[in-house]
Amino acid sequence: MSKIKRIGVFTSGGDAPGMNAAVRAVVRSCIYYGKRVFGIYRGYDGMIQNDIEELGARSVSHIIQRGGTILKSSRSDEFRTQEGRKKAFENLKSHGIDALVAIGGDGTFAGLNVFYNEFKMPSICIPGTIDNDLPGTDYTVGYDTATNTAVEAIDKIRDTALSHNRLFFIEVMGRDSGQIAINSGLAGGAVQILVPEEHTTIDEIIAKLDQTSKNDKKSSLVVVAEGGKSGSALEIARQVKEKFNYFETKVTILGHLQRGGSPSYFDRVLASKFGVAAVEGILRGEKNAMLGMKGSTMVFNSFEDMKKMSPDIDHESLRISKIISI
Ligand code: F6P
């Protein structure tokens, strides 16, 4: 029998579609196992400001299909300080909370690791970020939806690119990761995909565009991950235009629209599985770990192991795209 009686749940960092489905699964499984559950609003900031309330099964009704996060989110500077973390711990204790489930990305788990080392409160992190840039899991909650949103936008841009014989540079999100770019680029039929993990020179970009236009290509789409080594989509387009004017060139930055919207079936199911696994894990003594889904197996990666692992990108999709974008 677990000694844990009250579990706090929060979302942190950039919101991601499916976070609500994860919150719902955590809340409902706590109640299923006879535990009390508390929602912490605005991530670590809410923990510091005591923005915490008890939730019931009906508090999370009708949210499985909603984008964003009902618990709201933040990127907290105060939690980076020892004083901030101490305040957060005292507030959690005042509610009798003795374990935490966080839903977020690398910043969230890094914060939770420091917090665990200081206060030893059992904590599990559910990977929730559109970037899919965490090691130890094939997918993070939100990535599938965000990539589908990007593909939908790319398809629309293709219509206008084709009508005007234009070249479009489309910038997608993924702070330091090319994952959204790679799979939205492959699915959207991009002629090139530029990712932070691979350096492509302006001359190489032009050589590819030149070759495909000689191959009778009348319009082209290049998908660029933000934070890429070749620069932003605007910067790349500016440099390409100086040397290559076969096409009229335009730039579209998809930005935060990739973060919103109703989660896909995949993200809802993944989030629900993670939510239940997090609570069941805590109750059988798991602590200080990030959940991951490897194939169809649920895994707990300790925060310490996570620090030694590095995220990988989908090299195979990138390779496939290079073969078929001629
Ligand atoms: O981490 C998710 C993400 O959407 C990144 O892809 C992006 O670089 C960043 O968050 C943007 O953060 P913010 O919404 O704080 O500007």
C-alpha cells in the first residue's frame, strides 16, 4: 500500500495539444485509486504563488478534445532560485501534497530534478511538448497534432505556390529540434528540409532548387526548422534570392498556430496512457523519472539517466525525403 495520499498535477513550459487529456487522465486515475488530487495553476509560478486547488472527476469533464491547458502554463524564472523552490515546497506541504506529476518538456523535467534533489518529493514527468525533442521516448504529447497542423498549412501553401509558380520557405517550430520540420516536410512534399541538426549551406540549397527546376519543377516548398544553423526562413530566403531568381520567392512563418487546436486521436491516447502510468508509477514507488513510450512499451527514465541521453531526430524520414524530392 502506498503512503502517498495527495498528488499535485501541473503543466509547464510551452503548451501542447493533449496536455488536457493528460491532466484528465491523472486526475481520474488518482480518484480511481482513492487518492486526492490537486491542480497547480501556471506551472512552477503557481506553485510559488500557492495557486492550487483540489480537483474532482467532474473538474476535468469535456477537456479531452481541447487544445491548450486548463491548468495554464508558464516558464518560471523564480523557480530557478532556491528561495522560489522553498516557497513552492512550503505551499505544496500546506495542501498536504506528497507527490507531483508534471506535464512538460526539457525545462520542466530539469526543474523537477532540482526540486526532487532538494526536497525528495516523488515526482514523475509526462513528456508534453510539440517539439518531440526528449530522449527516452518515441513521442511526446502534442507532436502528432502540431505536425498535422503544419502539414495542413503546407498543403494550403502548395495550392498558392503552384498557382503562381512560386518558391516558398515555410518556417515551422521546434526550438532546437528538426522533428516537426522533418515529418511535416516529408508529408507535405517539401523539396528540401532544413534542420538545426544538419548544416546546409546557401549554395547547397540553391543547387537543389536549380536541379529540380531544370527537372521541370514549376514551384517549390522548402521547410525550415526555426533555430536552424542556416538561419531563419526570412534570412535564408533573402540570401537565396540574391543568387537564384528562377522563382518568385515568399516566406511563411507558421509560429504559434502549431501549438493550438484540438489534439489528434494519437495525442489523446498517448496522453491518457501517460497519465494513468504516471499515477500508477508513483503509487508503486517510482520517483524522479520521466515517462517514455518506446514502441508500445511504457518506460520510466530516471532524471539522472535523462541528463546523459541526447534526443535524436528521425534520420530515416530525412533520408526518404531526400530520395523522393527530385
Ligand atoms: O517548446 C515548444 C515551443 O513551441 C518551441 O517549438 C518554440 O521555439 C517555443 O516553444 C516558443 O516558446 P514561447 O511560446 O515561449 O515563445
